[in-house]
Amino acid sequence: MKKFLKWIMDENPLFVLCLGMCPALAVTTTFENGYLMGLSVLIVLLFSNIVVSLISKVIDNHIRIPAYIMIIATFVTILEIIINTYVEPLSKTLGIYLPLIVVNCIILGRALSYASNNKVVPSIIDAFKIGLGYTFALSLIGLVRELLGNNTITIMDRISNLTGYIMKYEIFPSNSVIPNQLFLSPAGAFLTMGLLLGIINALRREDIK
Amino acid sequence: MNLISLFITSILVENIVLTNFLGMCPFFGLSNKEKGSVGMGLSVILVVTMSSLVTYFLYYNVLVPSHTEYLKTILFILVIASFVQLLDIMIKKFFKSLYEIMGIYLPLITTNCAVFGIVLLNIQNDYTIAEVMAYSLGSSIGFMLVIYVFSTIRERLENAPIIKSFKGLPIAFVTASIMALLFTRYIGG
């Protein structure tokens, strides 16, 4: 349990290093969008880490960054095509933030700082560690925003034609709570993120003591 | 849409940082320095406007006729990356004083989502060439405006009495939230 908490709080790419923030705030209007975006990043990170760790010896140091960006862009394009064909509603919600995974600092950051000087297996483990932490953070933001802004929690809606289920629940009885639309707007995204960061900081402070 | 209103809208009401969350890393990373924010803003304006034009021509004259629209992600990032390199070399050679202001920020722009995002939005919204110019100029000016205003606010925040765990980034996010509220409510009264 302690290890789990440490993983969430001290090594989380989003909450601690503040990397990869654009998608974290833009698409997390529902819980579902949050974890699906996180998983997309995880998939791209996994494959780019594998390829980078395999060929980093061959690539000259001067062209490292452009070469890695091209590798990442290739995997993002593959993912884009797959999502466009199989889960069309999802590609509409993610919109430009799906191709924007290319410039997500987490992926390039891991490729430069970890995968390029490590072997394949540690790089895969690293991709899962970072990717799952990121997914967790995104789902948390999505959960808070959807609950406060819409009084629902969506687990499966956009991907329902793939799985065959729609799972969307109303949490509080609808006449007792008035959801605040602010949390679905950009301003609410910043606010949620700021409050979450503050709370996590406070928890970490106590932990150190 | 009317060009002038598109221009003004993209600066204020639909500011890319505050409504589309593009260019967040420099927004929070660099914006605690007033000078840095101006340098970054200027470089973004230059790169965005130029690469919008280049990618627009490439998309409609190369990708669309050959039915390879799905390659746009790879092509655009390649254009931006090589463009930044080119600009870096050219400015270093011909405009020494300008290089001192924005030199260190140029390489960072390749991975700045604002540039890539605006280029993608140009295509997604089916803009004409005049609209592309208005939109990319407007939103990059908007980027510079917001990042500059934000940096001045953050300098004051450093000396403000804030709860310890909210110091730094958390309070910056809350500030950004209030700014977003103000900017997006510019429409009508």
C-alpha cells in the first residue's frame, strides 16, 4: 500500500513533474475520456520506448530529437488510423488531441532520458510505470470534473459499439444536487487541476513528516 | 466568418492557451520570468505563422491530391521541426540581437503543442488561406499576451501569503482558472 501511494504521489508524471498537461486538461470532461486518453498515451509510449531502446546505438547524437519525434509520430499515426476505423465516436471526442500525443513531453522525455540508455525490458517496464501513472492521473481529473460538472460517471459510452455495453451512472439523485457546469469548461479544468495539485502537495508534506 | 472578428476572437475569446490548453508547458514552465515570456511569445508568433502557411500548401497540394491525408501528423511535425532548425540557423547568422532575445527558446518550440495544435486546427476547421493567416497570427499573439500577463501576475504571487502546499504550481493553476473565466466571458455583455 505504501509503495502504491509512493508511486502515485512521488513518481506521477502529471502531478509531480507536470509533463503532458494539454491533453490532461482538454479531454478530461468525463472519466471515460480521461482513461482512454491515458491508455492511448501508454500504447504510444510503450512502442516508442521499445523502438528507441533498440536503435538508440545506431542514431547519431546530433539528430536524436528529430529521429525520436519521427518514431513517435509514426506510432501516433498508426493509432490514429486504428481509432478512426474501429471507434469513430472516440476519434471525434479526442479530436486534435490525438495527433497532439506526438508533442506530449512525457513520451519524448522518456525516450531521451530513459529508453535511449537502457535495454528493451527495463524500457517496457518504465513505459508501463509512467503510462499507468499518467492514466491514473487523467482518470482522477476526469472523475472529479464529471462528477461535479454533470453528476454522472461514464465508464463506457464512446466505446460502446466495440464492447456492446453502455455504462453511465447518475451518482446523486437528480433533484437533490445541481451540477455545476463550470467544471466542464476550461476554467473548471484549471481549477480542478490546481486544487488536486494542492491537495497532493499537502498529503506529501504530511508523509515526509 | 469575417476576418477581423476571427482575428480578435482568436486573441481573446478563444485564446488557445485558455480554451484549447495548447502551449501549457511554456505557460507554466517559463512564465515566472517576464523577459522569457516575451522571447518565447515572439518565437511562437514567427514559427506559427510561417509553418501554418507551409503546411497549408503542403496539405492541399500534396496530401489531398494523392489521398494520403492520414500522413498529416508525420508531415506536419517534420515541417515544424525542420523549420525551427532553419530559423535557428538564419537568426543566429543575420539577426544577432534578435537571437539574444529568443535564441534559447527556439529549440523548445518543436515540442510546443501550440504550434502543432494551431497547424492542425487550421486544417480541421477548413479555413481558407486568408483565414489561416488571420487565425494563426491571432492565436499566436493571444499566446504571447496571455503568457506575458500571467508572468507578471506570477511575480506578484511569489511574495503573496499563500498556504504552503498551494505555493508554486497549484496557485498558478487557480490563477489560470480565473483568467480563463475572464477571457472566455468577453463575448457580449
